[in-house]
Amino acid sequence: MLFWVIAAILTLGASLAVLLPLAASAKGASSSGQHDLEVYRDQLSELDRDAARGLIQPAEAAEARAEIARRILRLDNAGAAGGATAGRASVTARLVATVAVLAVPLVSWGLYVKLGSPDLPSQPLSERLAKNPADSSVDELVARAEAHLAANPADGRGWDVLAPVYLRLQRFSDAEGAYRNAIRLDGDSAVRQAGLGEAIASAAGGIVSADAQDAFEAALKLDPANAKASFYLAMALAQEGRAKEATTAWQAMLVRLPPDSPWRGAVEQALAKSGSSDVASGATNGPDAGDFDAASSMSPQDRETMINTMVAGLDDKLRQNPRDPEGWMRLVRSYVVLGKADQAREALGRAIAVFGADSDQAKKFTAFAASLGLTATE
């Protein structure tokens, strides 16, 4: 019932907002001729006063009165001739406008009664949050949890429950904050640290940064069998250009994982991708950690020559095959290891230009470079 009362008041207000200006315009049109007549009468009064004071000759006064009288007659004739037509047009226009204004709410109300749900009870947020959780949507459950935590920010258990939900909803920044609160209030656990690392990496577009690695390493210290932490640390090796070490880590995971582990598919997919990149046209070939270790036994001049040759070869291959994201990350890392920050920034800029500054891959390049202490130039 309240809905219909509010709807009626709003409809009446909208109708009056249209009808009142129509009535006012009609009154304004009718009062225009009356105003002119008042002006002519004032002129006649002023003329009589001037003649009585001797400021104007009688002949001139008579001529002026005749001219004013002619104007009054013309005004009366024009009003009589056009008044009826204008009056009829004005009445017709007001009638059409009134019918249109009244027809719109009547038609819309009729359609709503026919097609809408006027009898549906209102559902304020407080009532929706008070429903049985089994009957609530995910958004309602999240809103309920957020309302509870706003009133009880020291509820570590609440943050612990909400954090993985944020992660599944891809609200990665919120997930990171929730995991940090849960760890601060309820202490470390492998699950919380691994979830924190995943939130940080996901927020960075999949790049396993130093902060994410710290979280994953903390998870492995608490639980060496934590599959999530092991998987992402292997991914970090791959992103740093240490493909062989990453492959070894993933293969070791497959040996340890039970057959029904949900991580087996992710590991197998990562191995397949790693294997395909190793055999792909040599574009990702370049110095890795093993190459730098092998070069350490050479003389300084020979070592520098060998590493620079390998890096230059990788640079040339990327110029020929620029659509190789792993190759670009290896090149940037190689220049950083060699202490050539300017060339590393130049390679980073080229990589971003290849994929587009607004692309997801460019964001990964930027985050990867930042983990190496390198920032992109304009």
C-alpha cells in the first residue's frame, strides 16, 4: 500500500509540473492586451494634465487624443478578431497536453499492474542479511560477513573465512587485506600464507613478486607439502628465466601429489607449456643461472665475452620473433644481472611496445621488472 501512495504522490507532482506552466502561459497571453490598454489610458491621463497646465496647445491635444483613440480601437479590433481563434487554439492545446500528461501515468500504471509484480514484498538489506544462509546468494553472504567484520574488526576467524571468498570473486586486493588480518589476529598457518601469496600474485597479473615469494616460502616452512606454495614458487623460477629449475620443481610435485589432487592438472599444464617453450624456435634461449655459474670458472675477459654473446644472441632472436613473453623476461633479467640497467629498461620498453602498453602482458612485464628493482621509462 505504501508503494502505491508514494507512486501516486510522485505522479501528481510530475503532472502538476507540466500542467501549471500551461495555465500560467494562458494567463500571460490574455493579460498582454490588458497591459497595452492600461498604457494608453495612462497616456490619455497624462495628456489631460499637460493640457490643463498649458504645456500643450488645445489643437495638438485634440490630435494626440484622436491618435490614442485610434490605437485603442485597433487594439480592441485585434483582440476581438484573434481572441476567439487564439482562445480556441489555447484551449485545444491545453486540453491535448492535459490528456497526454494524464494518459502517461495511467498507461504506465496499467502496464505495471499487468506485467509487473506490485504485490511482491520489499526486501531491505537488513532482512536479506537475516535470512537463512542456505537461502542467500554469494553477494548477500559477503555483505553479511562484511557488516559483521565492520562491527567486529578483531574477529580473526571472520577474516579467515572471508579471505578465500574474496579470492574466488577475484577481489584480490580485498583478499590480500583479509589474509593479512587473519594472520595478524589468529597467527600463521600454511593455508593463510599460501592464500596471501596467491592474492598478491593475482593482483600483479600472475607475476610472483618478492612479497608473494616470501608468503609462499613461509607456507612451505609451516607445511612442506603445501601444493599451492610449491606450484607458485616453481612459477616464479620460470618467470625469472630459470626454466630448467621450474620444470624440475613441477616434476617433483607430480611425484608427490596424490592422484586425486586438484593441482595435478595445473602442474601438467605448466609442464606442457614449459616444454613447448623450450623447443619453440630457440626464441627463449639465453643465459640462465647455469650459464652464469659455468662462466664463473673462466677468465674475466672470456666470461664477459661469452655472456655478452649469449645475451646479444637472445636480443637478436627477439627482434626476429618479438611475440615471445618469456624471452623478453629472460632478456631483461640478463641485462639486470650484467648490471646494464639502461639496456634492461630499453628491452623492457620494447617488450611493452610489442604487446601494447595497455595489455595484460605489458602489466606482467612491468611487475616482473619491478621485482628486479627495475622501472619502465616513458
